Amino acid sequence: MAFAVFADGSANLPKKFLGNIRLLPCHYTRNNENKVYTGDVDQFDGHSFYEDLRNGTVVKTSLLNTKLFIDQFTPLLKQGLDVVYVSMSSGISGTYNAARLAAQELMEQYKGRFVHIVDSLGCGFGNGILAMEADELSQDGKDARSAAQILDEDVPHICQYFTVDDLNFLKKTGRVSGVTAAIGTILNIKPILFGSASGEIISCGKVRGRKKAIEALIDKFNEKREKLQRQIFISHGDCPEDAETLKSAVSAAAPEAAVTVCQHEPFSGAHVGPGMLGLFFRGKER
């Protein structure tokens, strides 16, 4: 291990992909009850979580704060290790800036040590894929500065497209207006969303009906994909049948790739809601 790699629960990584990645906990409240999500998506009861959202449970999330990063990074720096943390997008959370402030403070305190914060401009597997790459670079013996440059250059090539089943969850977080959500619900309009070059969630299309939404995700994959795919990831908000439909279509388009399907983690899942269906892969561009 050439340097320490950190991510957090929003990276959505099943245990088999964690390697030496250290996951920081994410905090949220569920009907005013404090919850800690440590990042173990294999043990996450997605059905219960998303069913609660369907039934009106209020979930609120909190950003990871600067003190947490200082507390977690310091022991590694004292051991003489550099640190790379892959953050969720600065366009949707203040977590990146909190981590960046911690990095500045720690590098002033521990002269000669290097702390780099990767702004993934994504969430879920959108930062999980980059965390996996950081771990591979560390295990291959790359130094932290070289790895940081590679990772930052790879950010624009991590594609993340998704659709949602209920526009009202996006309305609550200000992603769509109340009028748009109401009309979209009545007309069965499904938006196609993606993590933009600035790290914000924006719409790149809309279709009528779930079947068309899944087809639109495949169209985006075929448009943006690199020629050969090694790993493709699908996450879902308690809609396993739709996820398997998407997996079958992706596998047909890229038979050389391993396709992983799992529940979408709760930290950002609270904002996209039940029925979220996301496709994550390496592409020519976002």
C-alpha cells in the first residue's frame, strides 16, 4: 500500500470491491432518529428503507464535517502515509469543501505529507469507481501525487445516468419545480438525469413510462461508452426487476464486461427516492 485511500458510505461499494479502501460513516435522520451508515451496502436493507420513503418517512442527510476528516486522516499521516480521499460531488454536497479544508490544515501541520481530495463530481458508484481505481493505484505502488493526477484526469470519464420513479423526491431537494413534479406524475413522465461536468444533477431528456426510461439509459450507454468495458455498475432504489432488465440489456451490448447490481445506498438514496435506477460506467465523456 503506497498511500491510504478513503471514501465514504455514498460510494455504494459491495465488500468484494473494497480492498484496502477505508470508508467513513455517513449520518442521517429517519423520522428524527439518528442513523449511521457505515457503507456496508451488502447488509443494507434497501427494501425496508425505500418502503419507508414510499410511506412518507422523512429522511434528512448531513454532510461529513472537517473534524471527522482530521480525526480519520491524522493517524495515517503520523504513520508516514499520504492520503487520498474520493469525495462525493461538490455540486451536491458541502462534504468536498469540508474535506479540502481538513487537507489544507493537515498538510500545514504534517510537513512533507500529502493529502488530496478527489472531487468525483458524482455520487454512488460515481465516486465508488474512482475509489476502486485509487485503491488499485496504491496497491500497484503509485505514489499519492501521481495517483491524484491520474484520478483527477479520470473524473470526466466516469459516466452516471439514472432515472427516478417519483419526481416528488427531486422536488423536495429543489431539482425540479413543484409544477414539473405534479405534471410529470400525472403524465407518467420519467426524467433521464446525469452527473454533469460541474457535478450537478441535471436532466438530459424525458420519456413517458418506465420501459422507455430503461431504453433511454441503454441509449446513453451506447452513445457514451468506451469501446471495451471491464466493469459496469447498476444501483437501484428497491426495484430489482427493473435493475435486472437493465442488466440484461447492458450485458447484451457489452458482453465482455462484468455487471454488478446492488441496492442504492441510503445517503443519496433519500434524495432520489424509491424506484431510482442508475447506470455507471467508464465513457469517452460525460
